[in-house]
Amino acid sequence: MSIASSSKISPSLRKQFCERFGDRARFDEPLAPHVAYGVGGPADVLVFPKTEDELSWISTTAREYALAITTIGTGTNLLVRDGGIRGVTISIRETFRDVQILEKKNGHTLVRCGGGVDKPAFLNWAVERGLGGLVFSAGVPGTIGGGIFMNAGTKYGCYGDILTRLRLFDFETGGREYGRNELHFGYRHQSHITPRTLVAWAEFSLEDSNPVEMRAEVDRIIEERAAKQPLDFPSCGSTFKNPEGFSAGRLVEKVGLKGRSIGGAQISTKHANFILNKNHARASDILDLIQIAKTEVYSKFGVQLECEVVVVGEDPYAQK
């Protein structure tokens, strides 16, 4: 999610980052260990900020030096190209990690959750307290911020169904809060969250529920996902959004691409909407399979597949 033209980090700028963040600023950092796919080149600088003040410093510095800003969470829906990411990459894995109860009223509980909180951890927190509404997210990895950015969900629901208020940090204008009536959620989309923003926190209205029944339902959904989806190798889950009236995985399967491999990447033999890193794949292997699937599906069915996976970074193989 780049927001500006990029440039390398100069020695003097490296010094500024080190003075501000210490070992929370890493230079020429390989990104493969930081994303679910396990692929991708290095970041010029990877920073782990903890506060909005630190985000503001990064914003100001990036503008001053004409650096791109890219944000990542746990990278469960992110594919980093082999050339890596120029400019500043922000990881929110240490940012906005609080969860707190704001109000209990008439069988509902208002909860504020930081954008850096892991989805599974938030779900478990809610189940332990008998707070219903998040069961749809069972088995869904990543951070709350990323989930809201994509309006992540399953056939059982999505974050847009329960969200009541949102605070975004904009790298150009700073922090701002939005009420539910200002937010517009669509299929795998939230209109106010753009490449220049990240989720500081979100408030959810959760309803009183039976924790034993909730746990049983969570376990059932996780088992259901495991039976249908290939979870033994790194991936970003569904590669393509489902076109209206179609199943993306079924379309890819119908053009005969189940099991197709390039390099270390493979279109899953279990679910054709998953592209797996089976054996030290490169990002280019995965991207080639994505393009083949799009081309073949369009050629046979006239349906244009749209990636659900977000692709960032530079292609080192492209001609300059």
C-alpha cells in the first residue's frame, strides 16, 4: 500500500531512525519472515512504532525525504515482490495492542480493540467473556486492522456487521475518528481505509452469549475450514475475490489449473483459490500463477478475476 515515490535511506537518515527507534528500526530487512507467504525482498527500513506520535514522526520524515510509506501487519493477505519495498515499511505488530471494555448495557458490550491485535486473540478474548459477534472470524488469521481494511469475513459474517466506531491514522492528516454512519462497508472493502491510512482502533458492539456454546461453534468452524482449505503450506488464503455469481476457486478448477506449479509455488489441489508456497517459492512464481489463472478464466468464461491478495514492492525482473 505505497503512498509516495520512493528513495533509498541515506546514512544520515539511518542515524535519525536509530536515534528515534533504536532496535525497532531495521535496515535492509528481509520481509519473508514478516509475512504469511514467506516470500519477498528486503525493506529499505522496517520500523515497529508504538504510538501515534511515532507515526507522526515517520509521516513528517517521509514527506521531508520523499519516501514511500508501506504498512504491514502479520502479512496474511500481503504478497511482497522479490525486489522488496523501497522507503519506509511500518509494521503494526507492536502498535495499538490494547483491548478494553467501554460499556455494558442491555445485553450488549461496547469493546475497543487496537488495530494491531491479532484476530484469533481477540476472538478468544471475547469467547472467554461470553461476548458474541466474532465467531465468524474463527480460523481467520491476521490483525484487526487488516481485517477491517479488507472487511474480512466468511459466510457467517464480517467485521462491518459489528463495528460501531473507528479511529484511523492518516499519514498526511493525522488521526481521525469515524462514526458508524460515516463508514461504508462492501465486499472485502472499506471505503475510508486507503493506502495512506491504518487502523488505530475500532469499537465493536458485542452481545451477551454462552461461552460454552460459542467455543463449540468456533471449534466447528475451524474444523470446517481445515477440511476444505489447504493449511499445511504458507499462503495468503483466498487469492481471488469471488466474482458476482461465481466461485473463484471453481472457475480456476474448471480451466484445469488445480495442481499447476511454477518454481516452488502451486495452485492447491485441495482448493484452487489458494496458491501455496510449497518449496521455497519466489514471489514471481506466485505472481505468474496468478496471471495464468486470470488469463485462462477470462479466456474460457469471460470473467475477470480480481486479486484479494494485496501485492506490494518492486519487481527486480522488470526492465528499467
